Amino acid sequence: MIAAIKAPGANTRGLLSYLYGRGTHDEHFDPHIVAAFAMLGMPDPGRDENATLTELGHYLDEPVRLRNSEFGQPVTGHVWHCPVRAAPEDRYLSDAEWGEIAQRIVEAAGIAPPGDDLACRWIAVRHADDHIHILATTVREDGRRPKLHNSGTRVGDECREIEKDYGLRQLKKGDGTAARRPTQAEMHKAKRLGWEQTSQQWLEERIRAAIPHVTDTEELLTYLEADGVLVKAKRGPSGDLLGYAVGRPGDVKKGGEQIFKAGGKVAPDLSLPKLKARLETSTPEEHPTARRTWPTTPWHQATDALDTLHTQLTDTSTGDGADARAQAHITALGELIEAAAQKSPVHLRAELAAASKAFFRAQRSQIRAEDRAADAVRVVARDIIHTATGPEGSVLAALLAALVWATILSRRWHEAKEHAHQADAAHQTLQYLQAAADQALAPALVALERRRPKEEARRILASDVRAAVPDHADRILADPAWPALAAVLADAEAGGHQPHQLLKEAAATRELTTARQPARVLITRIQHTSRNPAPNRRAEAARRRSTTWTPTAGSTPPPAPQPTTASTNPGRDSHPRR
């Protein structure tokens, strides 16, 4: 059940005309009052042919007129309007039940506190099976104004209790971070103009799609203008940007004036201060002795960056800003999904675009993000956007598999923090990402299956699986993708890697208990990690000595390590078997 409190109005009679009228699309039928502050003597034009809307309006406005005459200054914004709507799958509610619900709503809002005989005047009008409209005039019988601060939160909490008491669909409790729902008027306007989205939804998608392309808010506004969004910037005397508003071409008022919405009204996390905090990244410098991976592209780097995200989201500590860092990584994850959606092959873009859109709600919560913590993820998202070439099949499959795992961890983190709406959004995102990941991996699986290792080589590789991941070995070996995984392990071994070690590292990065098809998960991960040449132990030890040992008079460097055999797995020769 949703109760949407509207902005305060000033025309009681005008709202009554809508409630008792035929509706914009003739959808209203049998309008009548189901509850009121005092049913006895209440004029109801829907039940009494002699009652008029003007009479009803005067009756509701009487305390307002008395206050105006006493203080000599007209009251403004005195019309309180709250539609209350049941879910489509909810059962039919009688007039008596709707009346009880209306009474509970006005009590929770502060319009008519329980036992208060001097409360505001109000009515609840029903003109459809699935909803009512509550209209109140916000001047009490004693001339005072009601206390309505945080009424939306209280009403939302009461709706959750009403759902339980009446056996209705139970919605998740809101946290104040959701974007504003489109109004009926906005939806009707979009339909009339032939738009698939309301202006607010259209603007939100345009802004979020632009974020991975830019490095500051000035670039963002320039990009939006180039993308066909109307932009109005607010600047100080020095020219500094103080705020911004955006508009959709064709979205105008009756007089033809363009409608603009402030960024923070489009979505809470799209205000200018929050966008500035997100976009001003600092790229960490690479240590001069760090071992570089090869080959490397923004797509490879994105998969590597997600390893850091995985670490942040599995950090169980609550102090030292852990939650703020985790929230920052989830926000940056949304930008990376959007970047992948824009630059992936055409046949995957629909699923990835749907995933990006579904993840909007998961990107923000009441936890304030420490945006600098996720700069690495945010930078690779920009690099993907600006890369001229698309990814190879196996590289894209690895990234999408990493995005699936990151989204799973995001959902778990939100669930642990009791962020119900964000967890639901992550779950929806997961469905689209998994579908895209399966499509991306399918051609690689066919190619790998064709060159599966011989039976003897598969038997040896199976022993590696049982030794490295004994708890999951049976599921991996029974997975239809096991022959393809065996081919990946054989390739890695031919490149100097140890299959046993690769399997252990992959399982440590992505737990396999919840994996639908564990062999597929290992394929993408091992293909990603084994692209680098196998580490040369002697060279690695020498590099470490060069950074940790400083020569002094009479000193000698540490001895070099002795050569080791190519394999440490008993029973395996030094050459891979195909």
C-alpha cells in the first residue's frame, strides 16, 4: 500500500472537482465519502443529490476562514492531499475497510491525532476499487496549524502495519533515499506526448549515462547539452558553479515555458555537491617496481579493480569508515556497469542497459560514501568509455563474471545493513547481468569444448581439482563445462602456471558454494589470471632484494634462491599433457 502525500495546495474546491469528476480518462466511478472527521451532517455530493461541491468545500474550509478573519493574513498551502493506493494483486477492500485505513493514515500524519477533538477537518473519497483520496484542510478547530514534520515517514510506517493487519502485499520500509515516484499527471503527460518514460526518468538515465564520460561537473553539463538535455546552470559572481537544473525538450507548461528540474530533484544522489564528490577522482600512482601484467587493456584493468571492490564488500569490520568505503565501491560499481553497457558488443547491450538501470536504486543509501576509496573502479570505467576498441570474448566474459560476483556481494552487504530496497535492486540487476554473462561466455565454451584435453590429461587435471578445492570438486567435475575448464587449465599449464595453484587462487577470489555452475566461474577467472606469464621466482626474489636491501660498506647482498622444478605436484612431469 502506497500513500503519496502531495505538495500543499490552496484550492479546496478545485481538488473536490477532481475527486468527484469523471477523471482524466473517465476512470472515476461512483465517487463518495468513506470516512471523515465527522460523518454526521457531512454533505456528500456522491450520496446526496442536494449536496454540492461548493457546500462541501465551505464546510472543510470553515476553520481556515475563521483564522484568516482573526489574523487578517490569508493562510497559504492549507490543502493536504494524500492518495492511498493498494497493490494490483491485493484483495478487494470494502468501504468500511477503506474508512478504517483512512482514519489510521490521518492519525499517523498528525492531521487528526487520536482523541483530539480540535483536529483538522478531513474527508476520504473513494472513486475506484483500488484507492482513496484523503483531503484535509490544515487549520485546526482552535486556529492552530498541525505538526506535519516527517509526516511522510510516519504515514509510510503506518502503511507497513496496515499491510500486515489487512493481509495485503507487504512492501519494504523506505529509507528516504529513493527517487520521487512519477505522479499520475506526469505519466499521463508522457503517454499523451508518446514518450515511453516520464521526464524525470528520462533525465535520470541521461545524467547517469553521462557520468562515466566526464571528470568534473563542468564537463558533465557540457556533455548533457551535447546529448540533447537542456541545462540551466546557476553561477556565483566569480563564475563558480553553484547549482544546476535540467529539462527535457518538449516538456513545457501550459504557457509554453520550459520545465527544469534541479539535479537533486531528479534523484537524491545527483545533486551538484554529491556529483562533485564523485567526479573529482585522484588516480593512485603505480609503484615503480610493481610487476606489470600483460597484455593489459581497460577491460582487464576493470576486472582487476573489482578484486579491490570484493575485498571492501566482504570486510566485516564496522569501524574506521568501512561502511563508507563499501558504499563508495557500490556507487562506482554502478558506473562500471553503465560503462560496460555502452561499450559492449551490440547483442549484449540490452541486457546490460537493463542491469545498469536496475542498479540505480542500489547505488545510494543513508550511508555517506567515501568516494575517494573507489577511485580505481571509477577510473577504469572512464577508460572503458574512452577506449576505441571493444573487448575480446574471453576478456569480456571475465569482466561480466566479476560484475556478477560484485553484484552478489553488493546485495549481501545491503541485506546485512537492512537496506531492503537496495538489496532488491541488486537482485534484479543480477538477473540481467547473469544473462549477459552467459551469452558472452557461450562462444568461448564451444571453442574450448572442441579442444578438450585427452582423457589421461583430464584425469590428472581432475586430481588437481580434488586437491585444490576438495569441497567443490564433485560439482565442478559434474558440471557440463568441465571439459572446457580442463582445456583452460591445460593452456595455463602450457604457459608455465600450476593448475593446482590457479584453482586455489580462483576459489579464494570467488566462493563457489553459491555458484550455479562452478566450472564456468573458474573458467573466466583462470583465463583472466593466467594471461600473465608465469612468475619467475628468481627474478621476483631479485626484484624484492633490489627494493629492500641497501648496500653498505662491507655488506653483501642476500644469496639468490636455488632453482626449483617447474611443478611441485607429486606425480606430474615437467611438461603439460594435452
